[in-house]
Amino acid sequence: MNDSDQVRIGVIGGSGLYDMDGLADRQEVSLTTPFGDPSAAYVLGTLEGRRVAFLARHGEGHRLLPSELNFRANIYGFKTLGVEWILSASAVGSLQEQYRPLDIVVPDQFFDRTRGRASTFFGRGVVGHITFAHPVCATLSTIVAESAESVGATVHRGGTYVCMEGPQFSTLAESHLYRSWNMDIVGMTNLQEAKLAREAEICYATLALVTDYDCWHPDHDSVTIDMIVQNVTRNADTAQQVIRRSIAQLPMARECACATALSAAIITRPDAIPESTRSELAPIIGKYLS
């Protein structure tokens, strides 16, 4: 495969973003992984002169709950395709007045309120501990924020994304608690993606599309699917534009720490790692075991 044919950019589409307009030379690639099947087939194509792999996070027809997503398979699949950058679009609720519906937030922190989700490739005889103080790629996040600003969106750089289990929306007590903790937005999917992308040494950034004020706001105390779907639809065109502009600036030489996240993370002696695990994780840890 020529370098120009290499798929180095991945896009994860969330609620409302189930496809990429303008993706030329489309090809569907169905993969299976040691962790099971990804949410859907990856749609490979060319956008802004770059080779891109698109994945619908919730599957065809939005059939998968946040708790049902096979995050490990999704990220592993991107890794085996050669992806080095992942732009993840996600619908979120706002926990602060300044983040209005239809605004875009590019968060730089996460807070975990999920329960028991698989969020590491390690285990089964190999132990690794990545550094995760800064859970998104600063380089990619800057590109996403600048691209969003360039299309006229109201953009907020930085902030904390609370990742809750769902599928129910927050109770009023939970919403007020998150606000008291100075959390900024709430969603159900992006934390596990960020963790696994870092373990896979893939740069990752979130394009958070605000759909509602959660239930804390006195004028928005009943979050409904109708309300969210209307705003998701309105956000979709903006998200497409932002992703296109971001892709136009990629790929580039990676000088961030994401590219070498595992260089000092694997604790297990190479000769103690079971052969089956070594084989399964070869795309991720193989270069550190030779």
C-alpha cells in the first residue's frame, strides 16, 4: 500500500452523524477482532484528499446502547487499519449556562460515572499503565477547535466531560451534583474511547455537540428525545463541516506524547506474556516486545 493510500484518519460518528457526506471511493470493510466485532463496518474513502475510515458508533440504524458498545473492538479495528488520528463526534448535555444548545465544546478532561465497562486492552497476562492526566490529544483538539471556529460555530475550548452510564438521562439530583463539581458537559460514550485510543497510541479528540441543558436548567427541566433529535439534526451539518476542515489539516508528523504512550507503560516481562495474548495484542504492543 502506498503512503497516499494509507488510512491514517478515523472518524467516529455519534448520534445524528451516521455517515460522512462527500466521502469518495467508498469501500466498506468488515472486521472482527480478538475482542469481538466493532459497531459496524468501517467505511473507507477519500475526503479532502485524505484517506479516512468512518465508523458509526451506535451501529447501522442506531441500534446499540452506550452500555452495549464494544469500545475495544472499535478502537482495535481502527488500529489495524493504520489509523493514527481519531476525531470523535458526540451529542452532549450542558451542565453550565454558557454552553448553549448548538454550541460546540472541545473538552480536555473526563470524569468517569460508568459502571464496569471494558476500557483497557491489558489483562490476560500482560499489565500496562498509561499516563492519562491529559486524556485527549492537545494537537488534534486545537485543530478541531480552530476548524469549528472557522465555520462560524460558537466554540468552547477545554472543559470536563462527565461520562455517565445511561441510557437514562440524569436525575435532577445527579445534574445538580455534577454542576457542584464544576463539570461542564455530560455524555455516555467518549471516555472509554479516549482511554483505549491512548493505549493504542492513537491521537484522540472529542467534538462535543451540545443538544440540551440537561435537566438542571429551570427552563429546560424535561429533556426529551424530540428536543435532542431536533438539535442533533441541526448540529449534523456543522459537525460535517468541522470534520472536513480538520481532516484537511491532517495527517502530519506526530510529535505529541500520544504516539509513544506505551513506551514505558508495559510492566510485564516480555517472556512472561502468554503467547496468545502477545498474538492478540500484536498491533498494539508488538513493537515493544521484539
